[in-house]
Amino acid sequence: MLKQAQNSPIPVEEQVVVIYAGINGYLDDVEVSEVKPFLLKLRSYLKSSVSSLLTTIKSEKKLSPESEETLKTAITTAKTM
């Protein structure tokens, strides 16, 4: 899930999102071969449509209840795209 290309690290706030999706069962219904493409799509969606969430995670250094709800909605939305 967190395999990163050399010299292209994933920002910590995006790592939080990826780990959250993995440990909370959001990837359970995604085919193994589709996990990486889905996570790329999710990260892209967050950067373009919900960038304030990433900024909040980065600045607060935690996932508040409000941020968690926003993240849940974003993951669900990205799955339907």
C-alpha cells in the first residue's frame, strides 16, 4: 500500500489516508490488482476536491472526528468514480 517510487515520497497526510482506508476495511472489496490504482485515484481525488482535508491532517497532525467523517465520505465517493 505504501510502496513509494524512488525520489518520490508520499506526503505524510496522504499516507494517513492510505493507512486509514486499509485498516478500516475500505479496501476489502477492491481486487488486489486494483488496490494501487484505486489508492492513486483516491489520493488524486483528495488533492483536487478535498484538499482542505489534507491540509487539516498535515497541520493538526491527527485525524479529528470531523476530518474522519470527511475522509469516510471522500473514500466512498472515490470508490464510485
